[in-house]
Amino acid sequence: MAARHPHNYRAARALCRTRTAVVDTWRSGVPGAFANAIAHLVLPVLVLAVNILGNVARMTRAALLNETARAHDDIAVGYK
């Protein structure tokens, strides 16, 4: 015997118009559904943001170390 879904599959399918969980739950009118969809996006967004911020910080540090290692005599000569 196949397992049944705990909710009405046809009703849930009818609510899925845009195939975007946040928009569909917002439009559904179900209390708490929109907040639940947003709460389930928090962790994936944080993981992607930390990954990107790590790369930006590494590139910024490399550029800063490169600039501080350069001799700035050519700039000082221009102001004489």
C-alpha cells in the first residue's frame, strides 16, 4: 500500500502557481506559511554570503599587501 501525503495533494498543487516557494506561500493566505518559507531561506543565504565574503576579504587583503609593498617614490617625485 502506497503512503499517502498528510495534506491534499491537489489543493497544494493548485497553490503552486509560480513554482517559487516565497511567492506561492505569500499568495496562499495560509497563516505562517510565508514566514516559514523565509525561515527556510536563511541558512542557504548565509552559507552563500559567507562564501562570497570570504573571497572578497581574501582579494582585498592581497591587494592591500601588494600596495603596501610597492615603493611610492614615483609619487613623491611628482610633488617636488
